[in-house]
Amino acid sequence: MSFLELAAKRYSVRAYKPDNVEEEKLQAVLEAARLAPTAANKQPFQIIVMRTRGREAELKRIYPQAWFSQAPIVVCICAVPAQAWKRSDGKNYADVDATIAMDHLILAAADLGLGTCWVGAFDAAAAREVLRTPQGVEPIAFTPVGYPADAARPKKRKPLSDLVLQERW
């Protein structure tokens, strides 16, 4: 399948089968995140892999939707701003780099027949507490990882002509 076919196929899964994710598939999606481009190749992120069984109550504190802990795995990408490249105006790229890595992870998961759902609307304080992140580490996004138990719905996207400008704003 081409990259554009993969991008079109991927959708936000909100129902998961209880089937375990094979270790080789998990390692492949984590490897995709590791290979993601980052500013100055600093890789200022850490990936936390959580098995959901027995942790449902903790995960519900982070994000209350039942489907969030329905998959056998939840992944969190955390930015480490102190390790990131900074642009000359001081812009820290840790969030950008972590986001690119998570995008690689979810696309690799879709390529392997796994489902994900980008979650950014989580309780950051609960996430820091549950994950026991050290000072200076920021949870950026979560995703369940598992086999979909639902089907893709039509994607609603703006037309390309609404998003692309030529030469100037």
C-alpha cells in the first residue's frame, strides 16, 4: 500500500478487541517512532508503554472514556524540553519532535493492522502522577494500541485548496 493509501486508511479507533498485540508488532511501531525526524536529531522524547490490564482505574483518571483502556496497550509520548533543539528565537522543538514521533507510531500501527486514537484532551496532572514523570518531562499525547473492534467512518477534511497557500499568506 502506498503512503497516501495508508494515510487515508488510518482512522481514530474508539473500540478495541481484547486480543493481545504481538511483541514484534509493538516493537515495530516503537521503532517507527524512534526513526522519526527530530530537530538536530536530538530525539527529546520518551515513550511510555503501559499494559492496560489491572490499570483501568489509573487510566480512567488520565482520560475517562471507557475505550481508552479497552486496548491491551496505551502509549504516551513525553517531551523532554531540556534535551531539545531551540531555534534562534528561543522556540523549543520538544513538542514538535514528540508529535512527529507519535505520528510515525500511529501510522506504523495502521500499516500493521492495529488501531490507535490520538488523545490530547487528557488530564495532565493525573497523567504526571500516574506515570510518575520527573520534573521537566511533559506528557504530550496518548494513544491506545490494539486491534480495532469498530470500522472507519468517512473522514471529514477541508479541501486542499482551503489549506494551501502559494508563495505568501
